[in-house]
Amino acid sequence: MRRVVTLYRSSVGKKVIMAVTGVVWVGFVVAHMVGNLKAFQGAEKIDHYGEFLREMGAPVFGHGQLLWVLRIGLLVTIVVHVLAATQLTLMSWRARPVSYKVAPHMELSYASRTMRWGGVIIGLFVIYHLMHFTVGNVHPDFEPGGVHHNLVVGFRSWPVALVYIVAMGALAVHLYHGVWSMFQTLGINHPKYNRYRRPLAAVLAAAVFVGFVSVPIGVLAGAIQ
Ligand code: HEM
């Protein structure tokens, strides 16, 4: 136990925590993006999928129970991810109160600043998104369980669609840097495969971006109605 605490106190330990909790969210984001593509198959398919999410785990779990277990898991991982990120930022500010003016460090500080701002934008997006499509209090005509209806009405407004598209851009950049540094932190490191790490992170980020934005664009273009 003491070893775990000592590891967590170090910056390496915090990076490991960030990488592991990041992997959980990468899994969720990819699954969510693939699930959303059902919107192109019509109302019945995507609404049925929404219902499946509430029914999964039956008969061991009651209606919506397993979904709540997963929601709590996601909430805990995101809280730990943000906490470790905040502590790492404070540690680096304490170690370096005056910012570097030397060129070799510029790229690193640019990447970490992008990650911090990206994280804040994604956090604000997720709060708005839950109010929009899950709680329904910022939706003009929210129907509980009517996933297809909610998507079509929600994205018919182009400013809303634009907010989603910009947020997905921030998510893609965050994923690209995050997946790449996750490979480093978790030591996924082999001279034969190292040159594939950046392209792999880029392909994943691009696929997530294209998959997610296809839904608001599909509604605006009339392909989802
Ligand atoms: C264009 C992009 C997106 C669309 C169209 C979309 C669509 C939706 C919809 C329709 C729901 C409600 C599903 C239901 O009630 O059954 C939902 C829930 C949710 N979405 Fe998204 N989503 C998008 C992006 C994201 C992103 C990037 C994240 C996280 C980084 C995210 C996180 C969530 C979460 C946490 C829920 C709540 C799941 C639950 O607890 O039931 N979404 N999304």
C-alpha cells in the first residue's frame, strides 16, 4: 500500500493514473461513436440501442442498474483523471515558476498547454451534452428515450451542430496527444513498432472525429431525418 501511495505521489505515478483512466475513456468514446452511427439506420435502430443500454445486464441487473454502475465507473475515472492532471500541472508550475524561453522545450509546453485547455473544453462540452441529450433541460423538444427524435431536433439548429463539431475537434486533438503520451507512459515501446505510435494515435483521433461529426452533419444534410 505504501508503495502505491509513494508511486502516486511521484509525477510518473500520476502519469500512469492518467494513462489508465484515459484508456477507459478512449474505450467509452469509441463505443459511443460507433453506437451513434446507428442514427443513419433510422429511428427504430438507434432508439432500440438506447433501450438496450438501459436493459443490459438483465436478468441479473434491473432496468438501468448496470448502466448506473458504468456511469459511476466513468465518473470516478474522469474525476481521478482531472485530479491527477491538476496535481501534475501544479507540480510543474512549482518546479518552473518562470516559463521556458528556450526553443527545445517549446513543443512540450505547447502540447501540455493544449492538453489542459482541451481538457477544460471537453469537460464543459460533456456538461452541456448531458443537459442536452440525457437530462433534456437545454433541448427545445426533449423526449425521454426518443434518441433519434432528440438528435434530429437538436442538430437541426446549426449553431448547436457547430458547438458539437468544434468540441469534437478539441476531443480529436486531446486524443491524439493523449494516446501518444499513453504509449510513452505505459512503456509501449519497441524499436520495431515505435514509428507506428504517432500514426496510430492520429488514425484513432481522425476516426473518432469523423464518426462523431457525421451525425450532426448527417442531420443538417438531411441524411438523418
Ligand atoms: C457528435 C457527438 C455526439 C453525439 C451525437 C452524442 C449523442 C449522445 C446521445 C443521443 C446520448 C443519449 C443516449 C441515450 O439517452 O440513450 C448521449 C449520451 C452521452 N454521451 Fe454523447 N454524443 C456525442 C459525443 C460525446 C462525447 C465526445 C462524449 C464524451 C467525451 C459523450 C459522452 C456522453 C455521455 C457520458 C452520455 C451519457 C450516457 C448515459 O449515462 O446514459 N458524448 N450522447
